[in-house]
Amino acid sequence: MSIDIDALIDVENSTQKKRIFWDPEIYELELERIFGRSWLFLTHECLIPKYGDFVTASMAEDPIVVVRQKDGSVAAFINTCSHRGNAVCHADSGNCRAFVCNYHGWVYDTAGELVEVPLEQRCYHGNLDKEKLTLPKIRVESYRGFLFGNFDTQAPSLEDYLGDMGWLLDTFMIGAGEGMELLGPPMKSRLSCNWKVPSENFVGDAYHVGWTHAGALRVLGGELSALAGLNENLPLDDLGLQFTTRYGHGCGVIHHAAPSLHVKRQRYDHFLKETAPRVKEKLGDVRGDLFDGHWNCTLFPNCSFLVGTQTFKVWHPRGPHEIEVWTWTLVHKSMDEETKREVQREAIRTFGTAGTFESDDGENMMECTYGNRGWRNRQGSMNSTMGEGYEGPHPDFPCIVGSSFVGETSYRGFYRYYAETLKARDWKAIRENDDRWDEIWRGNDFWQRQLAAD
């Protein structure tokens, strides 16, 4: 496989070839070098609280089982029998003491060890080495209760992989005191698009909100209704920021707009007003001011969420032109049950499978993919130059900061790392760039000039 990554992703000029949304050869390289060595979201610890509790998940196109162990730890393994490859678990979730393949009856315990084989002595004559036939294990680590898996034993820890993004995530993950949880089971749907389209949308696309969602915003009213139509008089200055970090994770924040897409929000409003002062006291003014913002985020490569709207998603690739969308509701553990359900109803109404905003976005994501099936169009490039120069290191944040929530700083960060990891032979080669990953922004003194002028 010979793909010129620099020709596909021009980091210096902030362009990407359109073929990255269509080409099967590129997709195969992504499966190997991105999904094969990135930390991928599996589930939340609250969804498997007891011994034997399990959920099935996906890491790209590999099926996974995640199980709570006797000692309280969590194990994950590929959901495919070591005999002839059939799935050993067909349920989405449940509780069990063993997994039994329904093809030939091989039995695996909750740690994925092969413990019983029908007719073992009679038909295998004592020659079957069950210790070599365990289900392939997956590295599992938790960040604030959110469980991620990794195929690559050489990958850095999950905490190191999140890096400065973890500093941002802690604003809401620990700022309110008791952490976050997901309300499940997840809603699941199929969408005919490339996995990168929704990932890049959530990492930094505030630009589309006022245009794609204009009708919904006008009907809803509220804080974001002024964005409808993207007119030149939009009050964009000082309303938000964008962030990009070492390994492609990024987000945008609209200040003090967390519940802006929720219609029934009385309990949620009360929770935010009551909690925000405690966050500032615990984490300081900088993150305290971000806490009640509306966040659009992507953890590279395919885990995205909206803090405020409280929807949490994974875009599982199902080939280069299709994804399976899994959607949970994100809530604070310290919320009472009525507040959690109020938030869940509004999150489903906006970004559930048939949600108002989800439906708007789906058409765009499909068109961005299938518009590139033509040979001629695939030779063209896409542009992500919005806000170039109006970004850089900031004294208050440990990452690169864009000056407006309507910009493409996070796009550029996402595709900078996308290109880097596709080119790298292994994690050692990626880590060699840790001290210079931000060179394209490092010399920009935008924030020094801006803060001095203020």
C-alpha cells in the first residue's frame, strides 16, 4: 500500500484531499494505523457495576466484549470464538458467568479464558491446548469512569493520550464533585457517511450551526437563536474559544450557553447555577468560566459529545462509506433522578436517533461523503483555513487556543494529527514528535498581542 499522506493532507496550507472521505485504500490504512493503535471508547463503568456485568462494544469493525471481573477490574476481549470465529456473545448487555459459542459449544469464562470444550477428550484426544485458545485480550483503562480500549501494547497510557484534553475534560468531569455517568443503553442507528465527517464536525464546526440548524434555532429561541442565518452582525467576539491538543483531540466552547438547546430546562438551569461557583472554587477562574459553557468535542478519532446538550456519541466505522452511531446521554452523578431524566429527554429530542438537530446533520454528512464518489471530484481539495493566525499558545491554557468558537483551529489540529499517525510506523515514531507537535502555531504571538491590548 503506497499512499502519499502529505499529498492528501497539506498541514501547512490547511487543506485535505476529498478522497479521504471515499477511498477504500485509505480506509484500510486508517484501520491499521489509527483504529489499530488509538484509545477507543468502550463504555462507562456505571453500566457494568457488578461482577459478570457485560456490554458488547466495537473498536472500529472489531466486535468487543467488556466484562466486570470478580476483583472489580474490567476486562475486554474480541468477541469471536477461537475455534471457527463465531461470536461468543450476541446480547448487547447483561450478566453472566461464562460465554458459550452457539456454533460448537466452546465455553469461555468472564476473563476470556477457554474453560470447556465439548467432547474434548474423545475427539481431540487430549491434544487441545486451551491456554493458547483464549479470546484475544484488549488493553482497558479508565479516565474518570469512561472506559477505553487499545489494541497496541506500545501505546501510551490513556491519561497520557488525552494529555491536555484531560485538563479541559476535568472542568465538568470532576468540577461538579462526583463525576459523570452515561445513561444507557445506547441508541443505535446507521448513517451513510465516512467516520471522519461527524468527528470533524463535533471537533470544531460551530460555523454550520446558524445555517444548517437555522429553522430549529428560530423555533427554539433561547441563547443561540441569534446565530440563525449567519448574518454579518452576529455577536461572535468574546463569546467562545476553540482548543486543539497533542493527539488530535479538540473542542469549542460557547461561554455560559450550556442548556441553550433544551426547551424544558428548569431543573438543569438550577443545577448549573448552584454548581458553577463550586467548580470555580475547586478548579480556579479559568475552568470555572468554562463549566456552564456549551462544548462541542471530539476525542480522536471517533468519540464525540456535546456538553450542555449532554449527548455522547461514538461513530463506529462500517466501511469507508458507512458508520454506526451509538448515542448515550451524559449526566452529572450529583444530579437528582428527575433532573437526569429531564436532561435525557431533551438530549434525545435534539440529538437522539430522530432528534431535530441530528436529522439536520445527517443529510450534510452523507452528502459530504457521497459527493466524492466521482473520480474527478476526488481529485479536489477541502478547505479548513478559517481563523488562521487568530490562534496560538495562550497563558491560561495548556493547549493551542483559537480566538472564536466559529473557526477551524480544531479542524486543523485534528487533521495535523491524522496525517502524523498515518505516516508513523509505530508509537515510538509518534512520540518522537511530542516536543514539536505545535510548531505550526508556536511562533504565533496572537494571544500575547491580544491580551496586551486588553
